[in-house]
Amino acid sequence: MRFVVAYLRSPPAVIGLVLLLVVIGMALSADWFYPRDPLSLAGRPLIWPGANPRFLLGTDNSGRDIAAQIFHGARVSLLIGVVATSIAIALGIVIGALAGYHGGWVDDVLMRVTEAFQTLPNFLLLLVFVAVFGSDIVTVTIAIGAVSWPAPARLTRAEFLTLRNREFVQACRTLGMGDGRIIFREILPNALPPVIVYASVIMAVAILLESALAFLRLSDPNVASWGNLIGLGRDVLRVQWYVSAIPGVAILVTVLAVSLVGQGLNDALNPRLRKR
């Protein structure tokens, strides 16, 4: 209850939550509003928004309903964001926890691997993964998670370094608890709040990474994603700019909502900010 009150005190966080709930509502109601395949032909190509009451947001180059793609694309973007973030956070927590708890050569090896991943930008690594393993939506999602784990790993490591010598950890060792139990049942719950807050950043970046791939036509073309729609509108950007602008606004709103929710979580979970 205290967490909810602290979260609701921040107007930007409330706005972000409302926007995120709207996007989630679009994803959940996509089959109800648009039961047909969103990639099926629906009418004449390049109908402007509002010109035909059947197509509130118009049609794209191929005559597909943009509104249907926006609703179904919300599901794809959220799914990519959640799954990729879960993969990145899981990998980051395991690697960061082992490095921070054990220290020594374990820490050195794991941090060198982490630094090797951070040497190249995420998007370049993502391009390599897609070039090697393919561009279907499952592969793209896993690849985004696989290139996003270094930051949460370093964050988890930092938290473990500050917690591993605390009194409650020493008491656990005295009681004969194993390292695995101490790491995942005693230290990790105390180290999770900043990692949970950072997950919102990873989710926003994951949505942008998939959109960038789709814009370059390197994502799955058989999926109704916002990035694919932006890439499709690139060919008619000077005349029918709405084809790219509408999904661009959808991405902007979703990323903004996730970022504001993350800020609200930080305000609610951070004890220093909560006391203000």
C-alpha cells in the first residue's frame, strides 16, 4: 500500500501508467476490433486517414488497414519488450550476482566478458546476431535480450558488492547456508529494486531496437509490427508521410510511457527519494 501511495504521488508516473494501460488495452483488444489478419488486403492503397470511415487511420502502400496493424503491432512490441527484457535481466542477474558475490578471478573473468560485449554498440551486435541466426521474430527477440544484459549485470554486481559483507549475510554463512541459497534467497531480494527500475529502460530500448531492425527490413516481414510499417512508409515518405508517422507516434507514446513508469518505480522504491 505504501508503494502504491508513493507511486501515485508522481504525476508523470501516473500519466505513464495511463498511457501504458492504453497500449496494453490496444494489444488485448486487437482481435476484437480487428479479427482479420492485419496483413491482409483491406482496400485501395494509400487512403488518407479520415478519407474513408472504414479505415480511420488510412491504408498503407499495399492497401492494408493501418489501424489494424497499429493494434496488432502493440501486441508484438509489448511482447518483444517483455520477453527481451526478461532474458536480459535474467542473464544480467546471474552473471552480476556471481561476479559480485564471489569476487576474485570469477569477478575478473565475468566482467571481462561483460566489457567485451559492451565494446560494440548494441545495434551492431544485434545486426551480427540477425545475420548469423536469421530474422524471424523469435530470433530477433532472443537476440535483443542477448545484447542487452551487460548493463543489468554491472548494476547487479555493484549491489552485491555492497551487500555481500553485511551482517545478515555473515549470519547466513555462520548458519551453514550454501552460496546458492545466500545469493538467490538472501542477497538478491535486497538487490532487486534498482534492477527492476532499470528493466523499464531495457524494455524501451528493446522496442526501439526491433523498430530499427524492421525499418532496415531486417526484422520478420510476416509480423504486423510498428517498425515494419515505418519501413514500408519510407518509400512514400514525401507524399503519404502518415504511413510512417502514425506508427512512429505509437512507438513514441509507448517508449515514453515505459520510461515514465520506470521513473515512478524509482521514486517509489528508492528510500532516499521516498522520504522527500
